[in-house]
Amino acid sequence: MWREQGTAVGAPAGASAGASATGTFARSAPVVGLATYPEGVTQQTTSPLSDPTVDPFEIARDAARVIAERTGVEKHDVALVLGSGWGQTADLIGEVKATIDNTDVPGFGAAAVAGHSGQMRSIEIEGSGKRALVYGTRTHFYEGKGVRAVVHGVRTAAAAGCDTVVLTNGCGGLRPEWGPGTPVLMSDHINLTATSPLEGATFVDLTDLYSPRLRDVARSIDSSLDEGVYAQFTGPHYETPAEVRMAKTLGADLVGMSTALEAIAARHAGLEVLGISLVTNPAAGISPTPLDHAEVIEAGRAAAVRCGQLLSGIVRAL
Ligand code: 8IG
């Protein structure tokens, strides 16, 4: 059975979205629930983040409190978001001290993507003894839960004490020399979602959004790493070959459906950002064969050891 479209919630009667007289900005209430997933792939939840009158940073603080309780530590140091193809990589980082179901943490939902884990883990980083907060999945823009839900993980990481976030993703590559399973450092992004995670007159500088210092750290672990510009499309469909040519003309080297909005929110929250893309497939039209999510998962499996060693090397060097 396919899910019915959910009803919009949270807007008080008579409230209208948009700039108000006080200068605060209420988003139109995002729709909760999805029409596009078969039963069992995702579950419908009513998130406090869907209520435009609720401060999303307050929910992030609530989430951080639950994480502190459940992990027994006041503070985490670095957060990692594991995208498509990165699921198994955290095993090499260190000892898992706690595993928490996302559904137990305010503002978080279950995983909506096959191959993603709907849990977060607190991992003691081998060597430094620092703590990593590792998200097994992310909320994608295409889930229709609103931008606040998309960036809740990075806001929670900041509230949990992290000063660094490593955002990983699986993506399509525009350079033919990057075969499936090639990790690439994000040097910059092009946000093609036509939206922002920031609300109101929140002007944030995005020069050097993807930390040159952290890219140097990554290259100190693997000197062969290339870097490129990531274009975030909304998805969930892949691009047409014409759109991939457009992205190339605009200056993109990588195309995906995540990360850019999270990176913006992370910078706003004061986090230093490292972005790493795993090229799991040539973007549409770059290779003659059609795209397939099974190919994505397989490329991740094949690259797991290299990516795991890379991530564990990076977090130890922080
Ligand atoms: I994995 O080719 C993965 N995610 N937009 N295009 C977009 N997202 C992706 C792709 C891709 N591969």
C-alpha cells in the first residue's frame, strides 16, 4: 500500500507563512508523511520540527540532552554523517559506546533510504579518546519533511558540543577518471535546491565553507584524494544527461541530493565542515549505462575499506 499524503500541521489558525510584522519568518508548515514511499521503507512521524512556531534550535538542544543521557557523556567532539555507500565505514573509527534509535531522539525519524541505518552511535575514537557522534542516515530534502528536518542532525551535533562535522555522501561523478568507489573531497558546492536552511535575515559567509585545513588533514591521510565542486539537486530522481551537462557548465564536478544545505547550517552553527563524496556512479550521460541504486550500494561495499580507513585516519588526526 502506498501512503496517503499527510496533512500539514502546526500552523495556528489564521497564521500565514512569510515575513511577519515583527520580522520573524514562519515557514509554511511542511507536510508530514510521504506519498512516494512504499510501506515499510519509511514511517510517518509527527516531528516537532514541522511546527513553524517552534524554535528548531530548541529541539536540537532537547535532542542533545537525550544523546548526553543515553551515551553517558556530556559532550561529543566530532559528528559524522554517513551517506550512501558510507554505512559500514564507521566500524574502523573506534569502539562503539552507545547505539541510539533515531526515533528515541527529538526531531529525528527512521531511515528512509535502503542501505541506511536509522540509528546514531557514540564512538570513542581510538588514540585520542575523543567522542564521535555518528549518524547512520540523514533526512533528505526530497522526503518533504522541510529544511529544518534536513539540517537537524548538524544542529544537534553543535548542541552536543561538536566543533567539527564530517559530511559524507554518495554521488554521481562528472569526471570520467573518477570510477565508482572513488572518494573525492568537496571543495565547494552549488546549491540547486532553491532554498536555505536559514530563516530570516541570517547572512552567513560561505567563503571556505569546506575547511581548507580539514581538506589538508584528509590529504595527509590519503595524498591521492582529488577535490571537486558538488551540486545539490533536489532529487529523488537522478538528473537527465542535459542537466548533468548544465551542472558541468555551472562548474560542478559531482552531483547529489544532500550535503549542501547541511553544510550551510553547520557553518551557521559554528562547526568546521569537511565534505567527502563517494563517487558511486558516473552521472547520467557520462557513462552509457543507466543509473541504479543497487550499483550505488555495491560501490559503497567495494570502497568500504578505503573509505573507512580514510575516515578513521581523519578523526584521529583532528
Ligand atoms: I549515490 O548520479 C548518487 N546520488 N543527484 N545524481 C544525484 N544523486 C546521486 C547520484 C547521481 N548518485
